[in-house]
Amino acid sequence: MSQNAKQFAIHEDWTVVILGFLIIGLSLSVFLLPVPVFKWGNYEELTENVFGLGNLKTLLQQFIYLLAVGSFGIFLTGKSIKNFLLGFPAVYFLTIIALIIAGNGQVKALNLEAVIFSLFIGLFIGNFFKLPIWFRSALSTELFVKVGLILLGTSVIFSDILKAGLLGLTQALVVVLSVWYFAFWLCKKLKVDDELTMMISSAVSICGVSAAIATSGAIKGDSKKLSYVISMVLITAIPMMIFMPIIAKYFNFPEEVTGAWLGGSIDTTGAVVASGTLVGETALKISTIVKFSQNVLLGIAAFAISVYWTYTKNESSEAIESKPTLSIIWERFPKFVLGFIGASLLFSFFVLSETRDEVKDSLKNLQGIWFALAFTSIGLETNFKDLFNLNSKKPFYAFLLAQTFNVIITLIIAFILFGK
């Protein structure tokens, strides 16, 4: 890369803020990207709906749109546009395969999300095929993840938070604080390294995958460690989704309590909805409210974690003599968090509800595809050996014990707040 190109490079966190609001601006005023169809139940529906000419045109539009936005981001960060243009089509193709698999009716019934397949397809390709160095260097995991997080902010509407009710917000706050602190303390006792400690604590206590990703961004964490935590979240979410409703029915828990328990304990939103549906309409409503309330805390948590990390992990020569200054905190603060908060404020107070309804499906699709692309990239750059042998088995034990504590304490709080 030439020296001139490097001089005009923008920090990646500011780049993703630019990209996120570019996408939002285009969606609100210029071009609303159509939503592709991935839902199918049999071969006929697969060929007619997913592989139909109209849907293929939509997928082509989406590909060109993402390629253009991504290339602009790569240009702003000063990285190789050529490598991105060559590598992105492969990442997009693998991601579309994952979305098609997840769109199957039987898979949907199990509530297996597309990101699960994105991750494991990437892991399979990355571990059983030798990928060129230029291709691995072209993977833009952080950019994909952070753009998706900023778009996630458009769905966090403050009026909805108020409607969620005081009990849901209270439970979310108590659960997040108590579970995060316990997980943090436990990881320290087991001598889990600091990056994994922060990601595990956030993933268990807040909202699973999104919290792990946001925390990794806030502390500039290792993508291999992030992949490790994400794998644990996704693997444990499935049995929790199935067995928690069974336990609740066996002990005849009230639906309100069950919903609050599910929403506060299960780490992925999709699994919360699925488990709530297994119990009943009231449980589904309460579980969604509680989970949504926890999701709202994501931006606040990322801000707090970044400040904490800057104070405790600053290794500059100045830090030996004194605490980091406000300028150092600002320098290290993950700017994408401001994008998340800004998007939430924009859609909460400045975008009309009618307009939100018009653009929400398109923005949700874009949020999902950026996340799916990120998971494919994480898989492609992660080695099985690193994934399963990372720092012995202590992080895994810490995650399971913290999750167990989460399930127990959330049930107690649910009975206190929602029990009759």
C-alpha cells in the first residue's frame, strides 16, 4: 500500500459509524433495499421462492449494495480494496448458503439461527482447506460486526422501553449487575485471562452473542477468543431453550415468572422467543420484554467496559506513574458505541413511527446479513485447535458455572418481581 493511501486512512471505529449512518440515511431518504426470501419447506418452494428469478435479482442487489458499502469502508481504513473485492464474493456466497439452510421450515422449528450455520460453515472451510494469506487478510470481521451493531441500535426504541414496564427493567438491571459481577469474580478465581473474562461476563449476563461482540470491540479483543465465547453461547442456548420450559411446566411455575426467567437467562433473542412460545402467550410477552430490556443495556455496558479497560489495562509509560487521562480514555473508547447510541436516539425521537415501520424490515435484514457475514469471517479465520484448546478448559468451566448461577439467580428474582 502506498504511503499516500495510509495518510488518508480513518480509524475503523469511525469508519463503521460513517458506514452505519450512510446505510441509515440511504434507507430513510434514497433507497430501501428489498428483503430477500429465504423461507422454504420443500424442494418446490426452494426452487420457486429462494431460487426464483425475482429473489435472485434481490440477492444480486443486496450483494452489490454490500460490496459497495464494504469497499467504501475498506477505502476509508486504508486497507487493500483489491483483496476485499476478490475475497468478499466468497464470504457472501458462504453466508447465503447459511441463510438458506436456516430458512428451512424444519430448521426454523428448532430455532437454529443463521449465524450458527455461518460460523460452522466458516470453521469447516477454514480448517479443512488451505486459504491464501491474502484471503485471510481480506476478511473484515470487525467492520462487519460493528456495522451490524450500529444498525441494531435502530431497533432499540425508548418508547418501547417505557412500555416494557418497571418490573422488566428492574429485573434486567439486577440480573445484569449480579450475574456480570459473579462471572467476573469466578473467571478471576479460575485464572481465566482478562480478555476472555470480560467477554464471558458480558455474554452470560447481558445478551449473549451481541454482548460478546460489543465487549470484544470495546477492549479490542482477540477474534479467536471471541469465536470461542460465541460458540459456547450458541451451544448452550439450544438445551436451555428446550429444557427450561419443561422444568417450568413440571413445577407449575406461573407464566409470568416463567417468561421472566426465560428472558433473563437465555442468551439469544431467537431462543428466548422460541422457549416462550413453548410455554404460552403470557410467557412469550414477558420473556421478550425482559430480554429486550437487557439488550438495551448493551451500549451502556460497552461504554463502562471500555472505560474500565482503559484504566486497568493501559500499558503506556505514562500509566506507570498515573491513571489515564480523559484524552487517553477518549482515544481508546470504541466509537462504534456512539454510533449504536446515536442510531437509537435518532429512531426514538426524530424518526416518525410510520417511517420506522416502513424501513424496519429492510434495516433488520441488513443488520442480520452484516452479522452473518461477520460470523462466516470469524469461522474462516479461526482454527479448531485454537478454539477448543484455548487456555485449557477453565474458560469453559467458568462459562458453565456462570450460566448456572444466571439461571438460579434469575429464577429467584423472577419469583420476587413477577410471582403472585
